[in-house]
Amino acid sequence: MLSWINRRVGRKLAAGITLLALLMLALTGVGLWSVERVNREIRTETDRLAQALTLSREIATQTALVKTQADSYIRGGRQEDLNRFIDCLHVLEGRLAAFRQVVSEPARHGRLAEIDQAVQAYTGAFQQVIELIRRRQNLVHTRLSAAKYAVANQLSALRMAFSIDQSMNLFLLHDNAQDAFMAMIVNGTQYLQSGDERFAVLFDRAYQDATGAITDLAAHLDQRSEAAQAQAASQGVENYALAFNQLKMDSQSLAQLQERVLRGLETVITEGVARISGDLAGEFHANQARSRERLRDTRRNVLALAGLVLATGLAAGLIISRRITRALTAVMLTSKQIADRDLRCLIGQLDRLAAGDLEVDFKVGALPLESDLVDEVGEMARAFDAIVGQLIAARYAFEAMTAYLKRMAAATTEVADGRLEVAIEPAGPKDVLGQSARDMVAALRRAQAGVRRHREFLEQQVAERTAQLEQSRQALVILMSNLQGMAYRCLNDPDWTAEFVSDGALDLTGYGAEALTGNREVAYGSLIHPDDRAAVWDDVQQALDQRQPFVLLYRIRTRGGEEKWVWEKGRGVFDEAGGLLALEGFVTDITDRKRLEQDRERLIEQLQKALTEVRTLSGLLPICSSCKRIRDDQGYWQQIEGYLHDHSNLDFTHGICPECARRLYPDIDL
């Protein structure tokens, strides 16, 4: 009997070992197939992401090239820059089309659609840029050049028509008109090259000077042909100004189009490509991490399954029995269900819950064994039934906990979005989380009300102060624009370091406000004539000591080397303690008035000298009745021609009259 049992057990063990070997072989094949399948999926996904990432980087690079070529064309207007821009744009569109074939995610398709729309809008906007640039070039080469040559020809013809005996005033008026028109050309060219509105202002001023000079010139012309030429020159100046104003409007439109449209679309395209590239790079790295994790999980699962099969086979081979085979198999299956699926599912759901993921779903797959055996196997079955019951109870508790956390998460999300009217009720007296959330919401409501009141108060104060500052600024701007000179605020030092100067500094000194402020390029003190610096310093210091305003007359050297007479009036600015803070005042050009005064003084001196000389020849002259010499004031006798030459502007030529010739030279027949 024992031998029979041994034989039965041996046969069952042999069968079990054989079955185990077959299972191991099958498991090895399945594991190798699973690993190969996972590797194939990983390679496919990695290649797709690598291709998409490469295309996204090429799109970013091509976008930068498109922007660079667009800026080059806008600055220079060259056809080769436009051709390169078109080529780069076609390459960019090709890269976007290829990228569209690779990307499959709806979110990325949406971003790609936004980039496509931005590229199309950019293309349309740049077409407007091309039209503006070509129209501007056409204006420069046709209307502007024609008007310039017409004015130059008319002014040259007028200059040639003037005779040498005509009034010098005509030549001066002609030169003024020609200089003003040249100033129009120079300032117009500078504006077209730099876009600086100051050159446009100087152009308008030169236009007014040229028109006025030509009008004055026409008023002094007598001949009808010359007047017609002056009228033609005036019409040419007006045509030149009209063409320049059209160019100015086109340049402003081009600048607005570039800043408001092109720059915005470039930002949309660049940011969209950057987001897609960043997402792809992140997904690529995440895919690599997931791939490595999947391979590790596959290997672990294969090894775990192999170990489980080996353990099951060995246990079945050792304890196989006709009486307990079915029950033990049920127990093992149930344990496998609990260990491999239910417990692992529970651990995974708990990990997700710990990570903040509330979208969990825990279900128990194991069923009670309901065994009626009374031996150890039956006890084991009933123990597993108890475990299954606990797992089912844990499932209901887990669902209740998940539902509670979802309610709290939804309430917290509403609070984070600013909806503080949400109602949070604790689940019970021991619900610490619910009570804390309720107290937090109440505190946030009180803080929000306080912040709202304070913000309304600050907004009202800011609005009132802004209105006051704007009124003050407008008044100051109007005042400064009407002043014919330079307003300033400076320090009391030998350089007269400027803290503020008005725009009139450019006309007065040749230096802009930025160049004088803080002595960036030049100090105002260095512009004062060296012979006047000490007197200016002494007069200002004397006025400051007496707390009185000061009035100064002195000379300056402008940026172009011109010497100007200026009139300055200012005063010191003191603090409450009497300390000097700065000097404030106004400087204006009086060169013309000073020159008139000098001319007047020189004329008076000449008249006085002439009057003195006239008085010298008045009265009685002592003259010799024999030799006709004259006695001067020192008592010396001089020839009459020498005396008259010294006391008047007379010059003498010498000859001989016929009577004297007959008396002195009787032998000569005259």
C-alpha cells in the first residue's frame, strides 16, 4: 500500500515537475515576447518624439531667421533681403506641414493651428509692409527727386539772372532760400534714415523758412520772367514738402504695423513653438523614463510570475493529494488574486491618493471560497474568506474616504479660484481637516473684504493724484514749448552741472537736452567764453549771497564753433534750512541784438571821428601870402596839399597850368 502511495505520489510529483517545466518554458517564451513587444513600442514612440522634437527645433530656428530677414528688409528695403525672407518663410511653412504629420495629440494640433494662423497673418501683414516700402521708394525716386531738381534748377536760373549792379539784398534773399531748401533736404533725409521726429520738426521749420524766403525774393523782383521762376521755385518747395509728408505718413504706418502687428505675431509664433518644443522635450524625457520603468516592470513581472509558478508547482508536487487538490487549488488562486491584484490594486490606489490623485477606483476581485472542509485546508479557506471580507469592507471605507476628499478638494479649488462663498461643513466633531478649511474660508472672507476696501481707497487716491499730475505736466509742456530759449535747473559748481534742460538747448547750444543733462557729453560751463567765465561765476555767487535773482550777459561757443551772446536770468532754490539746492533760470539768444548794438556804437564812433575831422578844417587857416604854406597847430609850416591830406580824405595829383608853363619854360612852345 505504501509502495502504491509512493508510486502515486511519485507519478504526481513527476507530472507536477513536468507541468512545472512546461509552464517555465511557456513563461519564458511569453516573457521574451512581452519584452520584445515593449521594446518595439518604446522604439516607435521614441522615434516619433525625436522626429517631432527635431522638427520643433528647426521651426524655432526658421522662425528666428524669418524675423531677422524681415527686420533686414524693413531697415534697408533691399530686394535680396525680401527674397531671403520669402525663402525662409517657405521653409518654415514646409517644416510646419511636416510637423503636422508627426504630431497626433489634439492639444498640440490646436497649438499648431494657432501657429499656422499666426504665420498666415504674419504673411498678410508683411505684404502690407512690402507695399508701404515700395510706395515709399517710388515717392523718393519720383516725386521727391523731381521736386528737388525743379527747385534747384529754378533757384540756379534766378541766381544767373541777377546782374552785378542789382541790390545785394536780392543775393542775400536768394542765399537764404537756397540754404532753407538745403536744410529741408538734409532734415528730410535724416528723418527717412532714422525715423527721429525731431528731424521732421526741423524739416517743417526749414519749409516755412524756404517759403518765406522765396516769397520775399519774389516781392523784390521787377522782371516778370524772374517772378515766374520764383513762383515755380515756391511751387517746387511745396511739392517737395507734400511728398515728404506722404513719406512721413507711410513711415509712421510702417512703424505702427511693425510694432503692433509683426512683433505681436512674432511673439505668438515664437512662444507657441517654444511651448511645443518644451512639451515635446518633457514628453521625450518622460517617455524614456516610462520606457525604462516598463522594461523593469516587465522583467520583474516575468521573474515574479516564474517564481510564483515554481513555488506553486513545488507545493503542488509536495502536497498533492486527491482529497485536498481542489480546495488547495482554490485557496492558491484566491491568494494569488488577493496578492497579485487586490492588494497591489489597493497599494497603487493608496499611492495615487497620496500623490493627490482623487480619481481612484478600488474593486475587490477575490471571491469567498465557502469551503465545507474541516481540516487544515478548510481552516485556511475560511481564513481567506475572512481576508476577502476585510478587503470588501476596506473597499467601502476607501470609497467613502475618496468621496470625502473629493468634496474637500472641490471646495478648496473654489476657494483658490476666489469663490469664497462656498460652504464647508465638517463631517463630525473630529473632522480636523473640515474644521480647518471652514476657519480658513472665514478668515479669507474677512481679509478679502479688508483688501477690497483698501484697494478702492487706493484707486480713488491714485486717480485723483494722476489727474493732478497730468494737468501739471500739460501746463509745463505748453510753457516749455512756447519759450524761445533754454530753461534749466543746475548745480552751483564751475561746470554748472545740469539736472534738467528744456528742448530749447538744441537751438541755443547745438547740444540736445540729453547731452547737457548730467554733463553726459559736455558741461554747460565749458561752453561759456573763457573771458566771461569768472565774471559769470562772481555775479551768480554775489546774487546767491544776497538771496536775489541774477541777470547775466555773456558769450558762449556752440557745438558748431559759433559765438553767441546770451541773456540769462535765474535765482537760487533753497530748502527750509536755507541750504542751496540748485539754480533755476532761463537763457536766451541775444546775438542779433548785441550785433545791432555793436554796429550802432561803431557807426556813432565813425560819425564822431568824421565830425572831428570836419571841425579841424573849419575856422581861419594861417597861410603864407608868398609861398602859400599853411601853419599847423604846432607852429610848423606845411605845403597846402600835405596839410589838407592830413586833415581830410583828399588825395592830390600834380600837373602844371599853361600860364605857369609859359612863365617857367619860355623856350618851350606849349
